[in-house]
Amino acid sequence: MKAKVYVVLVIILVLNGLRYLEEYITDTTNWYYGVMLALNLLAICLVVFSRKNQNP
């Protein structure tokens, strides 16, 4: 993955994660935001770890 694509992907995932975190905090009864936040955090971890494994 090229560096520019990696940076853009991480920025999009972080912004999306912050949006879902805000929605989850304001409405904890809705499971959708909790699940989407968890999936977003998983995606951030996968992107970071895959980048680390590509460039040892």
C-alpha cells in the first residue's frame, strides 16, 4: 500500500470512528453505533498492523 493511500485510509477511518463514538456516547441504547464503532476500531487495527508487517 502506498504511503498516501495509507494516510488517507487512516484519516477516513479515524474520522468515521470519532463520529460513531460520538453517536454511541449520546445514544447508548442503539446497538448500531456500538457495532459500527467496534468494526471501525477493528479496521484501524488491521490497517496499522498490515502496514507494520509490510515494512519491517
